[in-house]
Amino acid sequence: MSDPLKSALAVLDAYMAGLNRGDEAAVNAACNFPHVRIAGGKVVVWPTRGEYRLDDFRARAGDGWARSQWDERTPIHVGPDKVHLKVKFSRFRGDGSLL
């Protein structure tokens, strides 16, 4: 039997690794679609795989963004077919300073 939490964390790892490599295909492969982002009082929906663009991310990430890392990945709900996680992350410039 598979471990849903372990699988979900592996997807987050794949997402972050793809993001940090600038690999748009890997980021899209790690997301479910439609993909929904709720932040800053706005809801953005990417209907199908391939519509999530790293240029859109870079525009939101902050001036000088070079990489991100997970700070927290706390399970909120773990079921056989769905996992919800509370996540926090940090963004860094190329010199290692925090954005």
C-alpha cells in the first residue's frame, strides 16, 4: 500500500526542484490541473497542464529571485486519495540573502 503523505511530499519536492532549475515542464508535471492559486486577495486558475508559466512566477517572486526552499510542510489532512498541507517557503536572491 502506498503512503499518501510520502507521495504528496515527493510531489512538493519535485515542484520545488523544477522551480529552482527553471524547468517549466517539471513544474507543470508536479501540479494538478486545473491549478488554482489563492493569494493577495486574488484567485488565479490555470485550466490545463502547460498553462502555468515560470515567467508568471518570476513576476510574482520578487526582484532578484534565484531559488526557493520549503520552511514548513505540515499535514492538515491525510486520506487515501487526498492530502492537504500547510506550507511555508522562503525565497532567496543569488547571493543567498532572503527576499
